[in-house]
Amino acid sequence: MQTIFVQFKCRPGRAYAVADGLVEAIEEVSEVYSTSGHYDLIAKFYLPDERDIGHFVTERLQTLDGVADTFTTVAFKAFGRG
Amino acid sequence: MQTIFVQFKCRPGRAYAVADGLVEAIEEVSEVYSTSGHYDLIAKFYLPDERDIGHFVTERLQTLDGVADTFTTVAFKAFGRG
Amino acid sequence: MQTIFVQFKCRPGRAYAVADGLVEAIEEVSEVYSTSGHYDLIAKFYLPDERDIGHFVTERLQTLDGVADTFTTVAFKAFGRG
Amino acid sequence: MQTIFVQFKCRPGRAYAVADGLVEAIEEVSEVYSTSGHYDLIAKFYLPDERDIGHFVTERLQTLDGVADTFTTVAFKAFGRG
Amino acid sequence: MQTIFVQFKCRPGRAYAVADGLVEAIEEVSEVYSTSGHYDLIAKFYLPDERDIGHFVTERLQTLDGVADTFTTVAFKAFGRG
Amino acid sequence: MQTIFVQFKCRPGRAYAVADGLVEAIEEVSEVYSTSGHYDLIAKFYLPDERDIGHFVTERLQTLDGVADTFTTVAFKAFGRG
Amino acid sequence: MQTIFVQFKCRPGRAYAVADGLVEAIEEVSEVYSTSGHYDLIAKFYLPDERDIGHFVTERLQTLDGVADTFTTVAFKAFGRG
Amino acid sequence: MQTIFVQFKCRPGRAYAVADGLVEAIEEVSEVYSTSGHYDLIAKFYLPDERDIGHFVTERLQTLDGVADTFTTVAFKAFGRG
Amino acid sequence: MQTIFVQFKCRPGRAYAVADGLVEAIEEVSEVYSTSGHYDLIAKFYLPDERDIGHFVTERLQTLDGVADTFTTVAFKAFGRG
Amino acid sequence: MQTIFVQFKCRPGRAYAVADGLVEAIEEVSEVYSTSGHYDLIAKFYLPDERDIGHFVTERLQTLDGVADTFTTVAFKAFGRG
């Protein structure tokens, strides 16, 4: 499983429509939050190991209506108490 | 009560109309100032604890006519002389 | 419950010790990941509503040995399928 | 009366001591908050009209133990419901 | 008397028309220079103590034809040989 | 196989010793180049799918003598003429 | 032989079309990857020694449909196990 | 004689036409190079001592078709083996 | 006559000593102000036409005790009502 | 022949000693200027085609006493009236 965080800058007033669209239309989404700071939203996605992250971000996420820019951070290791 | 600071970059010549709009239409506003530096305005808002800050900023503030960009800073603790 | 993301820039070679320290010593931690980009780590924390986020970040997280800088993002609303 | 906002970046783990110092030692302080984002603190100060803001910031605030950097924003007009 | 510096980024090829407009139409102007670096112009203005700097910058300066962006720096104390 | 690019800022005069160290001591390295711009070096690494990229970068690369900072970019899909 | 890395920021949703175009139409391309971070793509090109890199980037690459911005890094020396 | 360096960011695909225009139409030009990095071109100009650099940059250079932005650096002293 | 603006970032708490030193020891100084924003001071200097600005800034200004960084802006044309 | 521009940020007060050192000790130097802006110096170097630019910059230039940071720009094509 691959884990990524994507931050979204949306066109003014469109962030919640984008967030709703992520939850409704993107099944790989794990969490979506509106946030403080420069970006409007942060979302975490789990993708199968063989899945192309770049395709997912640029073809599925950047094409959602209202998205102005995205920034992708790959999560490498999940540290746990295990 | 939640306290946030929002800085506004407005379209050229529109900052004071935005400031007036904040005072007139946004009852959660506590203070609005025009400022030096990159942003035109800084405003402080008090929101009830259960209120969604992200919704407030993106749906109520970013949609005011003349707003070009916003930056949200959450105030955590208010230090006082107690 | 309050949700925050904190990104950590650590002194060279110290990021995994910091991550282990987060998991071992900070019970409020929900997830810790090493990441791509400028920061070495991102961590999500859940804090009780009455907890002071600023105190938590500056007194508990910034004081961990190996931490060079932190950046705090507050998560406002969790969007869900609910 | 002059109104300024000063944001403080403190040395790791020192922000709350700085905040306490502001409240205790700087009578011109109106509010001090710990915050999200790059800076640790934001404070608002009211200074008499004839007071030199630059002297106040560099001689009184920057010299507080634990302060690493400051950023000063001048508030011009306070918009109100008046 | 209040002293401010305002830096102007103008639309390509419009900086000298903006500078001429400042000299002709803005009586509070003290100096206007074209400059090296990112901005095209820097200007110094003297405003009466009771004058609202924010209103002056956003309503009078940003509305000049050809202005793309402004950055305002407030001068606090004038050091002199006095 | 995972592919990453890591850019290195080295302490003054140390970049070629770092580059030699990468080639000699890091078997996962595929290419190392000195470069124009802000960073001194860019290197590409191939890591097995199960390998932890974050551990590799922070424990193996950042600890090389002379490294001042690193920036990690993950390569998702390799486009080819297939 | 000259080696360059070019990073591409594409218009939203257009990165994979750009990547396909690079592979199909630009014979000097060696590798194209979609990536994490600010840019959508990184590509490596090998050009003959006498070839003008600037012409190649601005006339051949920037003119591909969907490209919004490019950043060119020249690779100087390839370090190897030789 | 005054010496300045001007860096040009051009609209996509237009940098070489701008460079040709500089050589053909601007007699004060000494050198024009296409470059690596963020800007597309760097050019050096020699202007007579009494010439207004700001007017030259904003009226003659920024108005060339295809120029999106300029950054001007003034060269003070030329060090030489003299 | 050449006109330059130099902005100074000083070590914490040292800006006013630097400003006093400028006024007392640098006869070319025309104005010194403490300022809002990132820098602590802005100063304007008039230098004879044949004077080397770079030497003046790096040898005379940067060596003043308490100066951490400087940024030099050259003023080209002074616009006036003349 | 390869042409590069290198910008130098020097330790406070050291820029002219660095410039003298470049002229005296680095035979590949073509021009050295002190400059406005963030960097203290810009220098142009001509290197034989087979010469390693990265080695030259990091081993010969960054090691000059007083150099704090360098930024390397490669000049691709020299446009001329030819």
C-alpha cells in the first residue's frame, strides 16, 4: 500500500465543493481536512502498490472542478507502537 | 471560543470595500485592520467552539467580492495577566 | 477532539530517532511518517478539545532531541462519507 | 494610539517563556497568542502616538531571552461597526 | 507626520507612466525613484498624523493605471545628526 | 523497484567528496551529477520495493560527511517508448 | 554529450499528455518521470555537445501543449564507479 | 559607463525571439545568453553614465514582445587584473 | 550623484546601535529609518558619481558591528515636479 | 568553450577580498563585478569544453576564504550580431 498526502489550493470559495468531490468520487481517499495556512485542504490517500501516483494526482485530482494547484508528499514509513 | 487571524490580499483598490463588507456582513468579526506589508488586511474572528473554521473561511470570507487570497492563522492560547 | 499535522525538519541523520521518540513518548500521536520534500517527517496528533496546541508543540515536540524546526497545520473539518 | 502586530519565531522550546515574558514585562501588550504556521507567537501592542515603534521592537522585544526573529506589521485603520 | 515607503510592481512597460502619475496626482509624494531588483519603483510619502495609510495606499495608489502590486513599509524613527 | 532523486547542498568545498562517497559507499546509487543552481549534486537511487526511502535518506545519505541539506523527490512512473 | 534535467509544471490535468508527448516527439529524451512535490514531471535529456540547450528547452519543450513552466538544471560531471 | 545585467522570463516558447530582438533592436546590448535556472535569458548592457537605467529597462526592454518579467542587477565595480 | 537604498537586518537588539553608527560614522548617509517588515532599518545614501557602491556597502556598511545582512537597491531616476 | 555566471554571497565585509582573490588566483575568470541585490558579486568564467564545471565551482570557488554561498548559472547560447 502506498500512502500520500496531497495539499490543495482551490479557487476562492470552492474548497468545500472540492472536498465533497474527493469524498464522493475518489474511493482511494482516506481522510480530507480543511486546514490553516496557505493551502485550503489536505487529503491522505492509500493506493495499491502497483498504482501510479502521478497519474492519480494529475488525471484524477487536478481535474476536479475548483482545484487551482496541488502539492504531493509521499509518506515513506509509518512509525507505530507495534 | 475559537480565535483566528485571517490576512487578506485583495484585488487592487478593493481592500477597503472588503473591510467594510467584513464589518457589515460577518458578525463573527472582532477586529479588522488595514496593514503594512504584503497583505492589505488582517482580521480577527471569534467562532463558537463547534464552528467549522474551514467552512467559514472558504465559504464566507473567500467569496466576498474583491478578495484575491487569504491566509489563515489559528490562535491557540491567549496569554494574559490573569 | 482537535486534529493537527506537524511537519518536522530534523538535524541531519536524526529524523528516525525523532520519529521513534514521538511514538514512544508522545501519547497524543496518531501517525508518524517519514516523507519526501523539504521536511523529514509529518505527524498527526489528536488532542482533547481543551488542550493548548501551542504548548504541546513548543514544549513537548520542539524540545525533542534532534528537532531543528516545526510547522503546524490545524485540521478544521474532517470530511467523510458518513 | 498606534497598533502593531509582532510575530515571533523563538528558539526551540522557548516560545511559552517568551509569551510569559511579554505578558509580565511589556505593559504595552494587548494580546499574545501562540499560533499555527511558521511563527510561534503573535502579539498585539498599543503604543502611544509619540512612541517609536522601531525602538520598542528592537530594544524591548528582540532582546527578550529566547526570541530568534521578529516580523512587525503596522495596523493602519481599525474598521468598526461604529 | 507619518513616513512610508511604497514599492510598486507595474505591468510591463508601464512603470514610468505610473511614476509620472504619482508626481502629478499625489501631492503627498516626497520622492519617486525607478529601481533595480524585483520592483520597478520606490516612492516615499509623508502623510499627516491623522491620515489613514491603508486607505491612501489601497484607494489612491493601487488604483493608478498600470499598478500590478504594492508593498508598504512604514518608517518609524528618522535617525539624524541633530 | 522504487526510484528517487535526492538533491544535496553540501558544505562549501565538500560536494565532490560527498559525490565520491555516494559512489563508493552507497550501492543503491544509479547516477550522481554535480549540477547548476542552488544544489551542488543530484543523485538517482533505485531501491527495492520493500525498502524504506525515509530511512535510506536520513540515516544513510544525510549522515555522509559534508552534507548540509537534502531534498527528496519520488519518481512515480517512468514513461518510455515501450 | 550534454546532460540536462528539466522539471515541468503543467496545466492542471495535462501532465501525462505532456509526458507522452516528450516520449513520442522528443528523441533526445532519456527518461521522463512523474514526481512528488511542486513540479509534475522531471525529464533527463542527452544532447550532442554542439547542441544549444536554451533553444532546445524554449523552442522544443516549452512549446509542448500543456506546459506551464520549466526549470532547467545542467548536469556537469557524472560520477561513476569507473 | 554603467553596466547592468537584466534577466528575462519570457512567455513559453518566446525566449529566442526576445533574444534576437535584443540583439537587433537594442544597440546598448553587450551580451545575451540563454541560461539554466528560472530565467530564460541574461543580458548585459552598457549605458552611458547619464542614461536612465529605469527608463531603459521598463520602456525599451519590458515592452519587447514575449517578455513576461525582468530582474535588474546593477554592476558596481569591474574587478580586473589591471 | 548616485542614490542607493540599503536595508539592514541586524542581530537581535542591535538595530538602533547600527542606526546610530550609520548617522555618526557614515557621512554619505542621507536618511536612516527603522521600519516595519523583515528588515530592521532602511537607509538612503548619496555617493559621488565616481564612488564604488559595492565597496561602500561591503567594506563600510557590512562591517558595522551588529549588521547581519544587507540588501542594496539602486535608485535610477528621481521623478520630480520640476 | 563553456560560459558560466556564478553569484557569490560572502561573509559580511569579505566580498572585495573574495573578488580580488578571484582575479588573482582564478585564471578562468573573465569578469567580476560587485552588484546590487542579495548577492555581493557576480563573475563570469570561460572554461574549456572538457572542463568539469561542478569541480571548478565547488573545489576552486567555494573554497575561497570569505565565500558563504554560490549560485551557478550556465550560459547556453551567446546571441550576437554576427
